Amino acid sequence: MPDKQSNQPELQPEPGWTEIHRPAPLGPPPTFVTGDDDSDRLRVRYYRQPLNGRLVGKAWFGPGAQGPPGHAHGGSISAVLDEAMGFAGWISNLTVVAAEITIRFVEMLPLGQVVQFEAWVERVDGRKVITGSRLFGMDGTTYGEGSGVFVVIKAEKFLKGAK
């Protein structure tokens, strides 16, 4: 729920979560997904859950992310899960980019609420990295689930594109 004074959603970590930032080769925020702190579209914060090493986080889908009236656009949900799965690879020391993602929409996500997500690396097979993810409400309602195939590439490729 947005803070009444600043109209900013609260994306604070849960107990035990450690904040993490984008790796340098990916460049500084804002990105398409994370947006600006005053964006009316998306706001995302990333954390790591020390117990299992998974990437976790919180996201807020504002009016700029609307698809069906009053609900988040499926593309905005897909973008958050895509980035989270890729970031899960990066925090596992795998410089990856998406080759294929599959998103399953479980429930429509009402706009304006803070939700959580988690993403993880399921296995690595050579250069292929298989990932999973889930986006869910504070009450446990699952809004979307994702799986992906990511490919390891050399980090230098990101440095060339960051100019």
C-alpha cells in the first residue's frame, strides 16, 4: 500500500532478507522493469533470502501497468518475472540472458498493491540455465508463475552495450 505522505509504496524487506543491487555490467537503475522511484507503472526492489539463497523481492504495479481495467497487464507481470529469473542467475555468478520464458497467469493482479516474488536457478546444463519464479500476494495468492531457459554469455558483451 502506498505511504500516505509520499504516495510511495512500501517495498521494505521481510525479516532476514538482504537487499541486493544490480550487478555493474547490467548498468544502474532505472531499467524497463525497475523504473524510477516516482513511476506510476512499476516499482521493484530485490533482496536475497539467506536461508536458501533465492532472489526475493517486492513489486508494486501502478496505474501505468494497467491491462484489464483495474488489473496489471500480463506483459508487466511477465517482465518482472523475466528480470527476476535472469537476476537469480546473476546472483548465482552466471552471466545470463533469456532464451525462452514461459509465464502462467494464475489470478488477475489488482493494481495498487504490493506483492512479493521469488526466483531461483533450478539447474545448470552447460551454458543453459533453467530457472523458476513465482509472483504472489501478501495473503499467499499466486498471481503468476514463470519458468525460463537462460544462456550464459561473456560479461564483456554487456560492457560493450553499456556505452
